[in-house]
Amino acid sequence: MDERAVDKFIEATHWPRTMAATALGFLALFLLVLTVSALKEFRFIGSGVTATNTITVSGEGEVFAVPDLATFSVTIQEEAKEVKDAQDVATKKSNDIYAYLKGEGVEEKDIKTADYSVYPQYDYLQASSCRDGYCPPGRQELRGFQVSQTLTVKVRDTEKAGDLLSGVGSLGASSVSGLSFTIDDQDALDAEARGKAIDDARSKAAELAKQLNVSLVRVVGFSENGYYPPMPYAYGMGGDVAMARESKAIGPEIPVGENKIVSNVSVTYEIR
């Protein structure tokens, strides 16, 4: 066989072998990737299965804080034969109260109209002619219209709350009610109380696991119930308002006190 024929024979047998080796290399690499991926996912196998061996503990956390925000409502009611007349008087009183509150340092964003309504007012007139034990039905007669406007006021200087209550009363408010003291940044206190409750539950779970001679694996359930004991205060109108209008009496002392924020949690642990 001459040299040229030998070269052709070698070339003809070399390429199939190279292609076969390349294919085997790619196959081996593919199998390696699959194996690594399976090993990585192995630790997650069964993680979605509901735990059957569990313990559930409860925890409670309390946080106390001095309120830094007072809120109350002011209502102006006026009645007149014509709607416009009632609106004019109500608007004048509302504007006076609004200007007074702003002058006392209450910010515009903290004064909001919560309700504005107009209602017809009727008198019921009983028929005067009754005969043989029968009285014809009476009738309603329009007396006029009542205009009512309610403002919600937030006071960030809680020490001024009492004076402001008396102040708006002296300017013609029909009622001042719903005074309450709250915390402006409630979320931070909620988080603090929740953290204490979770720590309490974790401590109880560790002690219970020790007594049962088991190990805590992971948290598989959680729920929370918050509780905020109310601290309402109502400033009744009537004699107090009449006295405030006449003598501009000093506002009542209103203790702010201390608010308690409570978080109750329930935590379920898987055990083994």
C-alpha cells in the first residue's frame, strides 16, 4: 500500500473515533450536572410534608408607653327654616373653631371633616277632630333643616387637650366627644411586644422539649392576637359648655396615663 493510501485510511478511521469520544464526553458532563443538581435538592426532599410530631406553646409580651397623641371629635349642629340659613351659621362656627385650633398649634393635616349632612326636620301634627272614638291620622309638617358637621382633631401636644376641649366648646360646638390617647408610632410598639411574646414562647418550648427529652427541629406554625386596652374619655356638653362660653373657664385636667400593648402568640414546633 502506497503512502497516499495509508493517509486516506488513517483519516477515514480517525474522525469517527474523535466524534464518538466527544459525544461520550458531553454525555458524562450531562450526567455529572444531573447528579450535582440532585444532591443539592436532596436536603429539600420532604420539606413540604406536614410535620406529625409537634408541640405547641403560647407566649405573651407586654409593652407600656405614655401616649403622645390625643384625638377627639367636635360636632356643630344648627337648625333654621331654610337650608342656607342653617349652613351659614354652622359654617361660621366651624370656621371659628378651625381658626382657633390652628392658632393653638394644631396642624392643618390634623383637622379633618369626618361628616357633613343636612336633614329636614318635621313636626308631627295630630288631628284635633275625633268623633265616635275615631281619630284621623296626623300629618308631618316641615319645620326646617338641620345642618351637622363633625370635625376629627388630632392633638400632638397632649398637655393641651383639656384647654382645647374647653376652647372649642366656647366657640359654639354642640358636642365634643370621643377623646382618646394613643401612640403615634404604634407599629414599633407592636413589633416590640411581639418580639417579647416570641421570646416567651421560645423559652417555654425549650423547657418543654427538655422535659420530654426531644429536640426542636423547626417552626411549622405561628399565629398572633394583639390587644390594646382602650382608654376612652368623653367630655360631655351641656352645663359645662354653657359655663365655658360665659366665663372662659380653664380647661379640665385630663391625665394621659399609660397605654399597654399586649401580644399573644402561638408557636408550633416540629420535634424529634
